[in-house]
Amino acid sequence: MNHTGQKVSLCGWVQYTRETGGLAFVVLRDRYGLTQLTFDKSANAGLFEQAVQLGREFVVRVSGTVRERESKNKNMPTGDIEIIADELKVLNKAQTPPFTIEDNTDGGDDLRMKYRYLDIRRNPVRESLLLRHRMAQETRTFLSKENFVEVETPVLIKSTPEGARDFIVPSRMNPGQFYALPQSPQTFKQLLMVAGLDRYFQIVKCFRDEDLRADRQPEFTQIDCEMSFVEQEDILQMFEALACHLFKTVKGLDIAGMPRITYADAMKFYGNDKPDTRFEMKFVELNGVVKNKGFKVFDDAEFVAGICAKGAASFSRKQIDELTEFVKRPQVGATGLVYVRYNEDGTLKSSVDKFYNEEELKNWAAAFGAEKGDLMLLLAGPTGKTRKALSELRLEMGERLGLRDKNKFSCLWVLDFPLLEYNEEHARWFAMHHPFTSPLPEDMAKLDNPAQYGEIRANAYDIVINGVEVGGGSIRIFDKDLQGKMFSVLGFSPEEAQAQFGFLMNAFEFGAPPHGGIAFGFDRLCSLFGGADGIRDFIAFPKNNSGRDVMIDSPSVIDEKQLKELGISIRAIQ
Amino acid sequence: MNHTGQKVSLCGWVQYTRETGGLAFVVLRDRYGLTQLTFDKSANAGLFEQAVQLGREFVVRVSGTVRERESKNKNMPTGDIEIIADELKVLNKAQTPPFTIEDNTDGGDDLRMKYRYLDIRRNPVRESLLLRHRMAQETRTFLSKENFVEVETPVLIKSTPEGARDFIVPSRMNPGQFYALPQSPQTFKQLLMVAGLDRYFQIVKCFRDEDLRADRQPEFTQIDCEMSFVEQEDILQMFEALACHLFKTVKGLDIAGMPRITYADAMKFYGNDKPDTRFEMKFVELNGVVKNKGFKVFDDAEFVAGICAKGAASFSRKQIDELTEFVKRPQVGATGLVYVRYNEDGTLKSSVDKFYNEEELKNWAAAFGAEKGDLMLLLAGPTGKTRKALSELRLEMGERLGLRDKNKFSCLWVLDFPLLEYNEEHARWFAMHHPFTSPLPEDMAKLDNPAQYGEIRANAYDIVINGVEVGGGSIRIFDKDLQGKMFSVLGFSPEEAQAQFGFLMNAFEFGAPPHGGIAFGFDRLCSLFGGADGIRDFIAFPKNNSGRDVMIDSPSVIDEKQLKELGISIRAIQ
């Protein structure tokens, strides 16, 4: 774009001003970038005076002529040009903002959230919101082309005790009764399939009243989808194509396919149902190789396994000590770490040389497929716990070796999740996904045998990108009897099932088609595309970890009159 | 599309079956239409037997060969072809539905709502939802191209006493405190302008806990938009273009411009701030023509006005009596009706011939611009009340004369609304639009004189289509002092204003740009495009007039345990 010589008019915010030798420079910021305005004292002293008095974040309208800059600024996208101003109007003044409106601001988290409207003026936050916009539009474009119809499902629905805690809304017109906000539109999208809509989607707010961790919000957004007359394969192909479309249109990236792995293999090779596959470093199980050589830790362990970190033999003693400390943290939970260095000179050095000679370590190396220069790291203990710890160690090593590049993307389908998991506290089985998930056809018979509940695989799938579960779904039950059986497995009496989900089970009696779907966590997906760790900057007005919006100061107390009208009162604290 | 001879596989629902002379015909319904399947007993007796046993709404998968029909069915879009079936699989059985799945169903409203998933299978409801989908996608496409960014604003916000009643949500993590559901994202979109996002939109759910009329829903959807650095003219042009884009892409219609009228003129010529301009029949004021001829009703009236119905001189005595009854209804509120027939032979006949001779009636006709064959209808009384009644009469005449064709669209901007209206009950001024609306610059000074409050015009605009207000907005206040003055005019103390809207007023101190926006009632807009009277069938799962979803039976009672956790209890009914 060469606008040199053109008359232009711009509106925006004063980023900063600078004065030198009879010239005033004002850098103006708008949504589209920065532009330098130049005021020449000798040309118009009055205008020059106005310019030097502009404060940071003043809102101005300026007119002038575009000119090529003599000293070009390579750090500014519009650094090649400047505007020689001949008119200036202050549209609004501004107090000095409580933090700098710069990419690296001096504002802390709390201050940024309190003045979120100033925080959004910063490039990184604005860019995150613009990215989110593009993601949403491209999702809709893709799905609309594929004949999905976007249907808005209700926000004021019915509370159900299954799953997470609901937010509830007292009904003034129906005193003593309450709506609930949806944790997902699950049952409604299934009803839309019964209704014959064939392909549904919605980008939709969902709500969960749970204690918040750093990256959880009480309200969050899903890309929610459902299809009729499909099997798992149809869904995997459709949403693989959606992911590829988003990577292509939003990031300009071609994704080379989306491998599939079973839940069982994900646990075996990564100790994790959402493995980060940007790097290999798969688990190697070593019970057959390391036992019965007199090393009690391994001999007594249910499970010994390790990872081979390519090129990490050069890790110093100190670095390995750090890794040992890392695995011994309570969150990781291992009791210790065994290492073997495969030195460049072909020798092997381990922390258990007392028990294993070089010949034996060579066998280990062979099992790992290790080469000179590699570092092998081994953990031992109960299977589940050790896998979990080794998964953490693998991720830590990936991090330390720079294998977790935020600009590289590796996608994966994880299939065949367990249908049910036993909860000791409640002494009953819970649905791992939700109670509407169909078992795999070949595992159906096991529903009749409580001893086999744990072995039943669900017709369910998760989509994992860079070790983050960004979406998941399943083929649903569409038969009333099977749904009834599932509720009974989950400990519902027929009456409870009818009271809570009767409308869905009844719907299944009027010609329900086979159907299945998926939901993506949209906030998370955006932050992943944006290469960010957290989701907050991809949400315009997020809440803090106490569920509070500190900008508007909400939640807040409300009038006694209003409570009375709603037929509720506040309990005395007990 | 000519698929003759092709092998196809179809899934769908059995609309009906019919058997004749060794042939079974099954009409299959899917989202895309109806298809006839033919089963020949002589070709495959077993398959034929299966087909004749299919019940209505059974879900089937069928394979076969496409063939041109011998007797084509002109009433079916796919009536030219049939499928000669060679495979049939029942995917799910169905009970007989409680009402017929036909365009004109035998199901009443309550039954349809209870089994909404069956109701949606009917063409008119499905088509309404598909239309809504297209409207939403085209809105997003248009606005995205115009550089609007879609930003999701929070659903859990803060209760404010101004405006309609809020739905509230108890906060478990902040006992005794409550969120509110937004009546609109008004303050958030203004903050996004302060944040520099320049052009914002959102298709967003809003909530209002009001007593419901036939066409109000507790949750409804808006197309919500805001722009910075604009004046009224920019907004009118942008959203006129959006409306034209929707008419063009969704309905294939070219809208010939969008006339503008002031609120004052709308009241003067139509007695209505949302006039139906599909037809003329403007008010003619007659005080100067009809008074002082001895007819006491007119002589005593503050205001005499009428409409001229083209070609309605042929209305019978009975029809005119019906009109008289119509205007005397309490909802209309006139005391009587005067008519003048301009007969085809040039004579004039009125209901007040006693007081006015033909010469005088000729003057009336001249004032109306009436021609032979027209019918003039006059009302008299206090100005406001008479205008309202005459507006109703005008709409009734439009209806009777077939001038309100649902497939014809007439759009209009109504400008310069009053800023404030006095509420006798509360004995204070209220904002007609909302407290963030800017006065017209030329009326600004009147804010200092309470006696002139009623004369202040707002920098506000409504978009009216076929007599329905489908959207409205304003240029906003962006100056803290003016906003403070406005709150004071509305009876807020400075402390109350700060407590409720402090975050917005503070934001105005950090460089707020001039801005303005608009919001469209999306449910209403869709129903208008769909040529429907009500909005219900444009909402997948609407609530009834008691705010109840009869399908899922919500709202409902919830566990005492859950209430306790939330720190609230239900009041005894008093």
C-alpha cells in the first residue's frame, strides 16, 4: 500500500509524544496498528503547541498528508510512513492509565483485570480476541458448508444432579422452583437429532459451578456438534477436516493427518490419555530386562519403565539431580530416579552401576533403542502411579530439550476410552464421559456382568493437540432400553432416571436415529492456536479464581426486595 | 439433478406407507425432503413384507436404484423420481406420534411444545430454524467483512435496578452474593469501544424476567453491534446495508432504500413510532376544516384527524359498523367513527350529513386528497389518544384491504426519539432508550432545565420493518460529566450512580472514543423474514407464557442440599 501524498484522516489513541528541534512526533494507536504523526512548529505553531500537550491515551482525530519517512522504523508495521498533520482535534482526554499500554506492561494481573478495557488496548490481548473471532467465523463457515445447522439451545434449563455442580436461577413466576444453566447442551442436541435436524452445531456458552483452577472459568464456550446416521469413523473424518481447516485458514499451516491411538496404548506409551506427541520419547517397559539382578527397588516393583531422551547424555550431574527432585515432588510422586548415560565414547554410566554391569546396561540400551549421546531415565513402582510420574518426567524432558515448541502442532485422536470408572467414595460406577455414551458394540454384553464393567470400552473419542484435550465426544445411545440399563448401572432407580431424563428416554421411543457428536473447548482451542499457556487473554472479560469479575465487582449483594420477589432468602452462616 | 439409474442409500423417517397391487410405497422423510421408495412383491417378497410392516416415524436405512416416476407427484420437490429398493434396515422403531407430522398438524400448542422434538420434524418448524441459521450466518459474514469483531461478553454479570427485572444466580463461592444474567451486553460493548476494538458485534442471548406476553420469551437473542468514531449517519448507512444484505441473500429481495422519518412525524402521520409503511394511508389533520359547523363532537375535540382508504367506498354499511365497533374497543379507545364515502358517481355520503353539506364534504375530500371510490374515516378526541386509535384503525383498514402482505417488506428508520419520558407512578424521568443514550447536540442545553426535559431529543434511531421495531440504538454518551448529569436527571444520587455504573464512568476517564451502536431483536427479525406472526417457531425450544419449558419440565424444585450449599433458602409463601 503506497498512500504517499494522499490526504488522510485518522482517529485513535496517543501512544506517546516526543519533541525534537521544532518537530513534534505523536504516535497514534488504533485497532489496526501504530502511525507516526508529525507536527512542524515552523509550519503551524499553534497546531504544534496542541500536539506537544497531548497526554498518553488521549483520543484524537487528525488529518494530514502521508509522507515516506526519512528514518524508517522497522519495529512498526506502518514504520515506513508518517502523516504530516494539518488538523488535530482532541475527542476525549485521558487520565494517565494505571499501567503502560505496551506489549510488556508493568501492570500486574489484578490491575489488568480491574481495568480490562485498558488491558485490551494492548496488542497481545487485542490479537488474542481477534484470533478468537477468526476461529469462530472459520468454524461456522466450515460447518455451514458441510450442512450443519446452528441452533441455539436454551440457557434456562433444568438442574440435574449427575455431573458437575449447576448454577441455578430462581424463577419468580414459579416460586420455589429453579432453572439451571447448562453445563453443555448435550440432551438438547440429542433431541435435535431425534427432531431430524441431521447435522447440528453451536458455539455456545456453558456453565459449571466448580472450584476454579488457574485455567477454569465458571462460564466457558464450546463448539458443540452432533450428527445423525453416523458411525465413529464419520465423526473422526469430519472433525479432523474441521481442525485442518482451522489450522489452514487461521494459522496458514498444513496438518499432516491425525494419527489415532487407543486409550490403552496412550497409557502404555505415554502414561497419559492426552499425550503430547510433538516429540516421541515413548515409554519402554523394562520388567523383563532389569529384574533379578539384586537391585531391590526394581525387583520389588510392580512396574519398571523408562524413557530415552535423545542427545541428553550431556546433562550434568546437577541437571540430573534436578530431575530427581522433580520426580520426587508430591504432585509427581515417584520415590527416585535411575539414569543411564550412553556416552559419546560408547561407554555406559548409570546410577545403579553397583547392580548392573556394562553388558547388562547394553541390554537396557537395546531395549530403549538408545544411541550414543542419549540419556535413559527409569522409574519403578506400582503401575498406575509410575506411569503418571513417568508421563510428568517425559513432559519435563520435552520442555528442557525444547521439544514443545508452541508454534508446532501435533494432533491425535485417542479412542476406546473406558465407559465406566469406579468411584470409591460414592461406592458406585460413574460414566467416564457421560451417561449417554454408547459402549463399543463388541463390549455390549459386558453390561450384564458387573465384574466386567471396568473392561467395557466406550464408543468415545478425544481430540488432543500438543498434549491438551481440546475436544471429545461419543456415539450416543439411541435405544430406550439400553439407556435405561445404563442409568441402572450408574445407580439410578427407574423412577430417578425417569424424573431426570424422562424427556430424553421418551423421545427415544418416537424414532430416534443413530447419532453421535463432539464438543470442543473453544477457549482452550483458541489459546492453543494463539500459542499461549492460559485461556484468560482469549476471553474479553474473564473472572478470577474466586469467580469474581473485579472490573464490574460481581457477584454482589442484591436488594431484599428483589429476593422477596423471587421467593428466596439468604441463610445465616452456620 | 438427474440421478436416474444411480445406486443410492438413504436414511430417514417413514412419513407413510401405502400398498397396492403387489407394490408397496414408502415415503421417506429426511431433513432435505421426501422421497418415494418402491418395493415390488414379485421381485423380493421378503423385502416387500418388511416394507408393509413399517410404521409411521420408523427410522430406516434403505438402498436402491433411482428411477423416474411414471406418475409424477407435483406436490413433492422430489416427486419426479422414486427409489426401487433392494435393501431395507429398520434402525429404530417408533410409537405412533401424539400428533401428525404434517404441515398442518392436528396437534395443539401444548402438545407440540411437550413433544417439541417431533414438532421440529414438521416442515414449517424445520424451515423456520434453517432460516434462522441462514440469517445468523449471513449477518456474521456481512459484519466480519466490514471489520466487525465478534466478542463474547459475560453471561454472569451484575444486577442493576435500572430497566427490567434481572434473573439472578446465587454465587456459591461468594455466599450472600449474586450474579445477574444480562438484559443486554450494553455496558460491555461500550467498554469494548473504550478498549479500542473499534467495531464489535455479537449474536447473543439476553434475559429479562418480565411477565410474558404471547411473543416475549425470558431468554431472547440480539444481534448486538457497536462502532467507534462514528456519527448517526455512519450507523444508519452500515445497518441499512446489513438489512439489504440479509434481504438479498436470504430472501432474494432488493430493498429500495430505507426512508427516514422523525419520531414527531411518525406520530403525526401514523400515530405510531413504528409505522407499517407497506401502505400509505397517512393521517390527515382536520381541525382547520371540520370545526365550527355545529357538530359538537368535532367542535369540542382537541384533535380531529382521519385516513383515506383508497377504493373502499364500496364498504357496506355492515363493514362500516364493524369498523365503528372496532374503534370503540377498549384497547383502541375511540368513542365513535365518522365516515365519508366518495362514491363513484362523484357524490359524497357521510355519517354526519346533518352537519356538513356536500360542499363542505368536498373540502374534506380535498384535504384528504380523496378520489372517487375512496372512503374517509375520521376520529376525534384528545390528541394522543386519538392518534393511537387512528393508528389502530389504519392498520385494520390495511389488513382488510390486503395491504399488509407478509411477502412484501417495507423498511424505515425512525429518528429523534424523546430522550426522557416522565413516569407518573414513580414521579421521575426515565430514559426512553437507556441511560447511556446521548441527547442530540442541539438539545444538550435543555438538560439544565427540568421544564425542558420532555423536549430533549435523543441521538437515537429505530429500524422498523412492516410496522415491527426490529432494532434500535443510539449514539452514546462518552463523557463522564455528561453521563453523571444524565444519572442525576434520572434521580440517581452520585453514590448510587457510582455503585452501579462506576466501572463505566471510570472507563470514560481513560480515553473513551465517541461511539454508538444498535441491537436487533433476532427472534423477531427471523419471524418477520419467515412471514410468521409469532416468534416461537423460530426458537428451537421456547418457553410458554409461564416461563416454563414443558418438554423438560423446567423450572423445577431442587435439593435442599444444593440450596444449602448456595447459602439460600426458599421463603414460606406469605
